Amino acid sequence: MQLQNHFTVPVPLVDTWKLFQDIGAVAPCMPGAVLDAVEDDSFTGRVKIKVGAVQMSYRGQGTVSRNEAEHTVTLDLSGSETRGAGTAAAKVTAQLAPEGDHTQVTVRTDLDLTGRPAQFGRGILADVADRLVQQFAAKLAEYLSMRQPADDNGVTTRPGVNASATAGSAPSEPEAMDLGAAVLPVLAKRAAKPAAALTGAGLLIWLLARTLRRFPRAD
């Protein structure tokens, strides 16, 4: 399954490119994700999602590669449910381009899902992915606006990054990404068109019946 999304970061390209070099800063901006370890261009982490009362946790790993000439960052990701048979694999490529004093980011995703989330189908997953990418963009913008200079130990404060993880201990559990909250507005939007059509047809029938009642019936 191939998906494509766009968002804009409110800083120039050169600063955004520097930010995307630091997977430890970018990853916590993704809803439901937490990093466990980063070593060179490899990392491990967890993602937790929920749909209604059902929660699913994934544990996985990934690698990151960069092309400075083309300003692209590519993530190769794979994971599996910690309590289930579902799997997820994705190749995510982020293309950065200048847009005035901002940066436009185009995200192309090749996604392969098995298990319960795969039952949503491509159309719904594409719309949900767009909503989640926009949430990611908002957190990224918040991070950029709240960046603080490094302290005396050279540690930079990062919103969303667990302080104990910076100190070397295990990160806390990720807050579940609510797919239900993302899916329901999509389903409501998709249902609105046929509902509007039915309402319009009902109104037309009512008006027609009202008009016909004005004329006397022939014996």
C-alpha cells in the first residue's frame, strides 16, 4: 500500500534538515511512539495504538539513511505485535523542499500491514494516515518553538522525550495513539455524502407530495 502526505514546518530548510538528522528528537513527535535505543543509524522502539477499548502494542526496529544533496530522509521500519500475530513494515521517505522561510515536507510511505489494522482498507487508512501526519507536524512545530539551548552537560531539552531515557534508563510506556479518534471522523465524512443525498431525496418527495395535494383529485 502506497501513501503520500504533505505538511509544512515553520522554519527554513537548513534548520529543518538539521532537525531531521536527530531521530531522537523527531520520533517522539509521532503519536504513540517511543524510542528505546538509538545506535548510529539504527534504532529500536515501540508503538501503541487503540481502537475503542482494544489496544495493540508493536515492538520493532528501523534504520535511517539520508541524502543531503536531495534533502531526503528514508526510514526502513519493521515490527510485530507484542501480543498478537499482526506485523507492520514500512519504507518512509521524507523529501524536504524550501517554501519561502518555511520547509515543505512530502512523506511517501510504502506500507505492509497484517492483522487487525489491515481490515480498515486502503481508503480509510490513507485518510487516517493524513490525520496522523498532521498531528505529527503539529508536534514537530511545537518542538521547534520550544527548543532550548543545551545545558551545562550538553543535553538539549526536547518536548516529548522522557527525561529518564536521556539519563540511560528505560523509557516509559508510550501513550496510545487513538486510531478510533482518527477513524470515526473519516467514517462520518464518508457517510455524510450518502446521508445528504438521502435527505435531499426525502425533501424532494415531501415537496412533490405537498404540491400534488394542492390540486383537486379527478373523479
